[in-house]
Amino acid sequence: MPWTQEGSFSSANIELKDVLKPLTVTDQEANRPKCLRGTRVDLLQQIRIWAQRADSPNVFLLTGGAGTGKSTVARTIAEEFQAQKSLGCYIFFERGKTDSMSITNTVIKTIAYHLACHNSAIAELLSNVIKDDHELSFPSTNILFDRLLHDPLHSVSNSHESEPILVVLDALDECGSTHDQEKLAYLLKDNIPTLPSNFRFIVTSRPEEGVTPLLSYVSLQPRVCEHVKLNHLLDNNRKEVVYYVRHELERLRREKRIIVKGSWEWDENIDKLGDAAQGLFIWAATAINFVNGARAGRFDRLRRLVNDTRGIGMNLDMLYAAVLENCIDWEDDEMKEVFSSVFSLILFGKTPLSDTDIDEILDYEEGTTSDVLSGLHSLVAFEAGQPIRIHHTSLYDYLTSTRCDGSWFIDADVKKNKIVSRCFGLMRDQLRFNICGLETSFKFNRDVPDLEKRVDKRIHPGLLYACRYWAPHLQDVLYSDKLLSDLDDFAYNQLLYWLEVLSLTGALYECFELSLDKAIGWVKELVQVPNLILEQNKETHTPSELLSFLEDARHHLFEFIQPISESTPHLYMTFLPLKGSESDVARHYSRNMKEPTRIDYIGDKSTLDCITQINVGSDVFSISLFSYGDRVLSGSHSGVYVWDVDSGNLIRGPFGGDASVSFSYFGSSIIIVDRDGVVNEWDAYTGERTHGLPMSNVKNITSIAVEPLKYYATGSKDGAIQLWDLWERITVGDPLKGHSGEVLVLSFGDDGQHLASGSEDKSVIIWNVWKQKKKYAALKGHSGPVTSIAFTSSSQKLVSGSLDGTICLWKVSTGEKLLVFSDNGMGGIHSIASFEFEDRYILSGSEDGIIRLWDTEYREVPLKKFIGHTGKVICLSAAFEDRGRRFASGSSDGTIRVWDVERDHTIVDGDICAIAVSSDGEYLVSGSDNGTVSIWRIVTGEQVKVCYSPDGNKIVSGSDDETIRIWDASNATLLLILQGHTDWIYFVTYSYDGLHILSGSGDGTLRVWDAKNGKQIQEPIKEYGDDMRLICFSPDNAYFVSGSWDKTILNTSNSHQHLSMD
């Protein structure tokens, strides 16, 4: 594989950078210290051997406590590989400074980008991915990983080459929250080992909670990851730190920065200082930086440190205190406040800020921040105009800890509140309509020639920081009346102007959705607090009103994110007029528009079935939708979570367990049964475990089902099924035996009496739970393993799905097979669900990622298809509540989707190649490349019934407007309108000679028409049964026949006759 040093940027690389938005590695990060020659020799050699050996695992994990030198080792190895042109990517994480709101995806994009910079073949493959999806709107981390890393690297990898390419992820424990750390840990555990073996990853981290999944896995599977733990107390480490101290101080002495006075014992005192570090490199580095940071009196500082080693030795807190005490006048109250505010932004800021950025955000005179930091180089990496970083996170811990009792203590809660208030203040003062003075809506942002200059002039760095990070800062703090008022003012007065800034600066996709999600979550927690007394303010809205407004913005503006991102004025020219009738946000802001755009007419039915998409990040294999449809429970490899259906926000979790999940009957508890036989009950509101007990003698569990009131059942590889008492945690009866293969799926009926099982042996068995036996013999009907089962709500019917691509409907009382459902291209069935209080309709999820709605009473083809998943649909759960029929789906694409069955969404087979509108403006005619013509009523979106004339020159249609229409099939011209029916037209058909048209309607009549002039030939026929569905002429045109759901067939000529069928 041709591998080059990063440096030259082609136009493709520039485009990749714009789309992937990689994390930046600043000069400060690139210049972090490296191991001195002669130190860490054994460890560095161990890493080199790991990197070169073909049979080594992809990941090398280096862990250790704070200050043990992990990053120095990583930086040293990175430079060696960079010199060899084999460094693929280097990422250094710093607490709170990762400029991303979805860190795992950003890490994937960053690695992909830097690898593309080194290899033209990778760059070309990634460019093709971007062409297919410029916004990289992949629904899950797994798919993003496959598209950006797995597939391209395998495409270019040469199995005969063993040249290692190194990727460094330094300080994993600083990448974000514990949840962020866990997601990255799972990426390293599950995904990185699937890459070509010559791509090697060095990961450094403290052994924190978020890294536990990786640490635990390494202990069980050592071949997946090589692991070294650093211990600063080992003699070898202590000797290396002493060597480091001596080396650095000797250098300062040679450079005459330190001039020794009198008879001071240099060697003895230097060793004394080195010993005081007790193996901690960060202690030694801070001490040396403190000595070197003085413009004068370096020897005095050194002597003072050595004399006080007994007090501060090995104690970072006391060393930090000694440094701070000597660098700032703490008697000056104003200076104390400036220090506190400046360091608050350094510590709590969401991205590294420069001194000028901090001056602007805090509204300080230029140079204020620089003056404060000028004497603190031993604590922070600081150059004028460059991002500021603390040398080590232990300083963060010290300054914000109660251990810090000096004047430099920073009250994190108070300062975080001030930061978010300042963000709202900046947006309130500087945001305004058309902030960059765009003259027209007819240009894309990219086509405005001087847009970059306008952005630099009118969107200052402080405002941009506030627009990007106000929501993450808000999430950091607890409720206050002032912050609630600030958020209310922002939502109702600056929301659209904020979106302008995000659009103009290319940050809309990154910040919009996640910012509103964080704000919605903050307000929602407030709304749910019982008996909370709020300060009454007539100028602000109630928390519930504000929550509704923000959710409205999140839902409706998201539909327009693509046009707004490309052309900022369409925020006003498109969103406001198109959503004015259904969005509170659009109506509110439209009132302030002097000349709003007017839309004469838009269709009044939504085409979006999917209400919410939730990115879980790993295969979702168990799901439960609460009966009210407002919460969904998911089980995946990353744990069990409760999500809010409307917003997609995480409510609770992870709870642990990774198998079957269910809400209790009233939704107050969560029941989790994992594959180790452990039953846990958790409080759905507090997240506390209320019960938990491991089962004994549970082996080889392959399937689990929960009946929330009484039982759960486990199926095993040997075909046996065991019932358990859910609350007593004891077995109920002996194992149920009947299958000859592995039990793949179990499901309880709502009546609590029946349990159904599906097996690898291709059979279905219905069990009587109360009697502990089969209801009757195994049901045979599938030619492949049975993978999904569900009872209808009445428990009178059972639905089974198989990998053979068929769905069978069974009558529970007799075992009779009623119907078999199938559809082209469906593939294996992986999930089945029925609706509460609704027996007629069922859902299926299949290998092709499509969910299908079926009518169990008469149709063997799907009523409707729900398209959106990009992986197989593993699980389904449905609910029936006052907002309609909703269901949730979980997929191997790593997402949960919540759908509304009752939203209209009509599927047209084939690509549409022509459309026309009728002369009266009421109908639209579409032609597809498969030769079909469809007619639609524009007002309702309804697809009307059609029939071609025998010669193919005309089309007759019937619709819900009670009319029949005849069209010219060649040009979609409307020829005749036939009127007479008083209800929906169910069917229309031509006679075989093309002279007559027969129609059937919901008004209970059949009518015969003259096809040439449109007149009725005879009186309406009213003698057939209810709900007529089929009509047809006889070949000689002398008779016609109709069929109804009341089992009546009407056979008609000039004298009416009908037959009744049983």
C-alpha cells in the first residue's frame, strides 16, 4: 500500500476535511514532551515489537495513574513512526476540550481523514462515500465505521505487506463523559480488531470507569489487546524520574539560567528533589517548569523547593499551591476574580480557547488574560493568540476540589452558571436578523463571494463560541430562575438568528439537533420535579410551554436542516411559510416578518412515518414500547436504556443486562432477564434496582420471554423450555420438552395462559402455561427456522415468522393455519409484533430492513411498508394509545425508530418518469418506468382506483370524492366526469368490449355507465351485501358479478339474481 507523509492537500482532501470535520491537532499537542534518551527503554522496545509482529493484536493499551508518563510514551512512539512515514493519526483528548458533540463518530471521521491524507486510494474511496451521502447521515456508529474505515482499509490493504500503520488515541479517559468513554471503549473492543492487521492502535488511559468494558474484555481475551499497567512506585520508574530531573536542571545550569550561589550541594540536592517526586513524572515536570518559569531568581525557587521537599514531596496539591502562591498577588481582590474567571473558561470551556477569545467572552480589556497567565507557564501551555491548555488534568482536580483551601479555589457550580449566563448574554446582545447582510435567497452560501469576510467581521469568536456551546454548558448546571428566563428569551427571540450563525459557519449539522436535545432534556427534568416552586414572571412562559416550543423547533426545523445549511435565507423563505400552519415556532417568528413569503397551497398530509430516530450505537436486539407510547425500552450490547419517544432523549440507563427487556404492566418497573439467568427489576423513574437474583442450573439460554405479571420463560439449545416465577425467582414445573432443535424465540399471550415457541427445527408449539403441557402437536408450516412469534391481543391468533421468508397465521384454539404472508425481496423474518387492543393488524421486520404492516383478515400482501432502517429489523414492539397506533423497531444498524402507523405514506412501484396535473387542478397522474399509471387526488393524497380500457387508450378512475373520471391514457387529459354515487368509489372496471363501465360504491349501489358519453344506462342496483370489494364483467359482456365481505355473490343480467355462499 503506497503510504506517504501527510502534507500535500488535494482538492479531494480539502473536500474531505470540510465534510468529515476532523479533530485538529495543534502545534502545542504535536510538541508535547517525549521520553528522554535512556528512559522507558524496555517499555518502548515492547511497543516496537508489538507493532512489528504480524500476529500481535491491533490494540496496545497503556494504563496508569495521573502523572505516570503515559502520554510521553505515546508521543515518543508517535514521533518514531512519523519519522518512518508510518503514523496514520494522532489524537490527544483533553477533558472538556474535544470540539465535538458526538465523540465516537468524530474519532472515526478524524482517523479516516488523516489516513486519506496519507493514501490516495483511501482518499478516493472516501470521496465516493461522500458523493453518495454528502452529510454522512448514517444512522449508527457501526455503519459509519464500516463505510469510513472498515471497507476502505480492507479495499486497499495488501495481505503481503506487513508495514504497520500506527494510530494513537492518547488519554481516552479525558474524551468526555463516562458514557462517551464507554462508547469509544466498545469501538476499540468490537470494531478495531476487524480492521486489517497492520493497522495498529495505541491507547492510553487512566483505569477509569468508562474504560472498564475494554479492561474487562482484555482480562478475558488477552489476544484482542496487549495491556501494560504503569506503576510509579516501582524502583525503575523512580530512578527514571530522578534521571529526568537531573537532566533538565543540568541543562538549565549549562544555559546559565540557574546560577548556583555559595557552597550549595548541587548533586545531593538535585537527587533530593528527584526522590521527592517518587516516580511521578508530572510532579517532576511541574517543579522544573516552576523553577524555569521565573524571569529572575530561578536558583532561589529551586532552593525553596528542595528545602520544602518534606512538605510537598509526592504531593501535587502542595506543589501546585507553592507555584500559585508565588506567581500572583492574592491580596488584590480584582486579580483573584480575574484569575478565577479566566481559569474557569480554561477548565470548563468546551474547546480550547486563546487569550483573546477569553478576553472577548468575558468582556475584558485586551491583554487581561495574557497578563494573568504570563507567570503561570509551569501550569499551562500558553502562547499569545493560541489555544491555552493546562499541562495536566490533575490541576483541574486540584483547583476545583475542596482540598484547595487557598485564594485560588474555583467553585465549579458557580462558575459554570456564570459561563452559560455569559453565553446567553452574548447571543442576546449580538445576534440579529440577517447578521451577514445577505442580499438574496437565490444563492447558496458557498456562492456568496465574500461570505468568509462577512463572517469574520460580523460573527466574532466569542459569539461563535456561545452559539456552538451554550447547550452543553446549560447541561452542566442545575436549575435557576435566571437561566430559565435566559433560555426562554433565547427560544422566543433569538432562536432563528442562532440558526443563521450555525448555517453561515457550517456548524448546523453538528450543533442544531444536539443543542436542542440538551435544552429539551434540561427543561424536561425541571418539569418533572414535583412541588417545584418557580418564580412568577409575566414576561416568560411556563416551563411546560417552553418545553413544547423547543420540541416543536426540534421536530419541524429538523425537516429543513438541509436547505437551511446550504442557503441561510431559506430559514425565512422556506421554513416559515411552509410550516406556518402546523409549527408554533414558525407561527411565532412569522409575526415578526414584514413581508413573509406566501404559499398558495401545500398538501395537508405528512409523508413521514418515522416519528423519532434514536442512535444506540450497537445492534438493538430487544425492545419494549410502553403502552402509552411515550417511552421505549431497549436492550443492546451497550446496556439497557429508557428513551423518550417524542424527543429521542435518554431518560434512564444503562441498567445493565443485555437480553430480554420489558416494562411492568403499569410501566413503573423495568424487567431485565439476561442470558446468564439473572432477573433484575429496576424502578423506571429512579433507575434504582429493586430486585435481583441469579438463577441456578441455567445453561445455554438461547431465548427469553417475559410475561410482566407472573412468569418468564427461557429456551435452551437442547430444545427445552423452563418456566420461572418472575417474583419468587423459582422454577415452575419441569422443563417443557417438544422441540428437537434450539429454541429461537418465545412469546406469551396476553391472556397469561398460552406460551408459544419457535425452533430451529422449523416448528411452532403452543403451550398451555397453566397445565404445563402442549396445547396440541407441533405446528408445521415453515421450511426454515422459526425466528419470531407474536400472539394477537386477544390471544386467539398466533403469527410466526421464519428465515424462509414467510409469515404464518395460526388459529390458537385449533392450530389451523389460516394464512401465509410473503413479499418479494423480503428475506428472512426476524421480528413480529401485534397491536394492543387490535387483533386485525400485525407487523413484521425482515432481513431487507423494511417493516411491513399486514391485514390478517384478507390480504396476503402488505398494506404498507415502513422504510428507513439500513440493517435487518431484529425486534418490534407496538402500542395503541390516544395519539394513534405507534410502534418501535430495533435494528442491526444500531438505531431505534419509532413510527406512526396512521400517517399516510403511499409506495409507488418503479421510478416515476412522468407526472401531469388534471385541467381542473384536482388530480395528479404519475407514470412509472414499469409501465404503470397512478392517479392521485391532490387534496387528500389518496391514490384512486383505476382500470384501463381494453384497447389501452383510456383509463377510468374512482375516488373518495364520489366521482368517476375517464382519462386519455397517452397524455393524462381528463375526458369525462361521471357523477351519481353518494359515497367513496370502491371499484371501477370496463366491460370486455369497452362500451360499458361498471362501478361499485360505499353507498351500497352498483351502476352501469355508457363509456362514450358517461351517462347511466339503468337504475342503480341495490341488492348486494355490505362492503362490496370485487366486481367483474363476464367475457360476453352479458353478465357481471360482485363479491362482498358478507359472503354474498351477486350475479346480474337484465333480471337480478344473487347466490349466498357459506
